[in-house]
Amino acid sequence: MSDTDSLDRRRMALYGWMLLAPALILLTTFAFLPTVTTVWQSLFSRGTARRPAEFIGAENYQYLFDDPVFWQVATNNLIYAGVTIPVSIVIALGMALWANGHLPGRGFIRAAYFTPTMLPMIAAANLWLFFYTPSIGLIDRIAGLFGIGATNWLGQPETALWAIIIVTIWKEAGFFMIFYLAALQTIPPDLREAAVIEGASRWTYTRRIVLPLLMPTTLFVMINAMINSVKLIDHLFILTKGGPNNASKLLLYWIWETAFSYFDRPTAAALTVMVLAVLGLVAVFQFRGLEKRIHYR
């Protein structure tokens, strides 16, 4: 290899690292270093002015596994994710299929579906707080027309979590619809014409052609919905604050509460590490499980 070729290779390598540098700096500053710091902090005890933090290994994790509140909050989050993820995706897909058709006022329908997504989280929570208010709220007003008495939707353990779930589905379905709508518009119309010539029904065309072609979008939406299912905190601040009796408390809210209300940052760090580990495992499972069903072309 000549000196000129070697110099060109070094220049190209330097050029590549210069292109990667901004992303590497951002990822290192806001992702890699915080992750390593969180893992390290989770291995220490809670420090005070008189007793500095000590290395205790996995005791924080053992404490969480022995804490009944942890299992209650984890169960709440499993129910929350198990309902919001599939229901939001199904509703989003249905709305996208409907809004993609040749309908009068199609632009208005799309805007109406997407409006909840444009609302700030706090504004949406306050809007639903009015809906859920006992006796004078919109839901109880409508229920009263049918002789149903007032219900404290946010103040009962049996209904608080489900009330939060409804708000999340209402807000996220329109957001996911945009991705499905964009994907639907990339499907060649020739496929629809060929299906009609072959005598395929609308349902057969949707099931055998449209849904398989939408699988990359579905995987992307599922990953986003999974991440969203463990990062809800705004609505809980306004609607329930995790109550009553931890009935609607979710993991991210409990992490915040542990770190900034109880000032127990090592335990909050251990919780964060566990959430990240579970999210990583679920993401790997989703990619491996759905890879064979995905058509990228």
C-alpha cells in the first residue's frame, strides 16, 4: 500500500469520526454516562450528613423485591401496559384505515383524530379532570340521564387506574394513527387493483396485503407504546398522584417520588436500572419475535 493510499484511508477515517462526533457526544452525555452513573449509584446505601453512603451491592434490589409496594406498582404498570398498548394500536390502525379512505371532509377527520395528541399533557389531564369530577363532571352528567348515581372515578381503587388508562388511550391513539396513515399512503394502488381483479374482498385485501406491509410500522409503534407505558407521570400529578392507596401509581411516578419526595436516590436508581433492563429485554423479544413477520419491501 502506497503512502498516498494510507493517507487517504486515514483522512476518510478521520472524516467518518468527525461525522459521528456530534451523535457520540450527545449519546455519551445524555445516555451512556447517566446509565453508568445510575447503575453505580444503585449499589450504594442512602447517605446522610452524619453517615455517608456505603457500598452495599445488591441490597437495594433485594429491598425492592421484599417491598409489597413494589409489586403493587409493578402490577399496576403491567395492567396499564397490557391494556393501553394493544388497544391504542388497534384503535390507531382503525382510524388510519378510515381516514385513508375517500371520504368527504377527510382532512377534518384526520385533524379531529390528531387533536388530542397536540394538546399538552397537563392540559389534557385537566380536561379529563373535569370529565371525572363526581356529580358535576361530564361523565356523571351523562350517566345521570340514565339514572346512574355519581361515581368518584379517580378516588376509588377499583376505578382510578382504569380512568388513567382511558386518558392514555385517548391521547396516544391519534399519535400512532399518523404513522399508520403515512405507511398506508406508501402502499402502491396497483396492489388494490390487482386484488379487485382477483376477486378478493376488502377484508381479504386488508388481512393478506395491507397488514403484512404495515408490520414495520407496527413494530415501531409497539416499541414507542412500550416506552410510553413506563414514562407516564404528567397525568398522575394532575389526576390521582398515584392514589388512592397506590392503586394508580406507576413505575416512573414512584421513581420520582422515591428520589425527590423521600430523597432515597439509591433505591430510585435501582428501580430505574430494573425498568431499563426489562425494557431492553422486551425490545429484544419484540424484534426477534416479529422479524419473520416483517416485510420491508
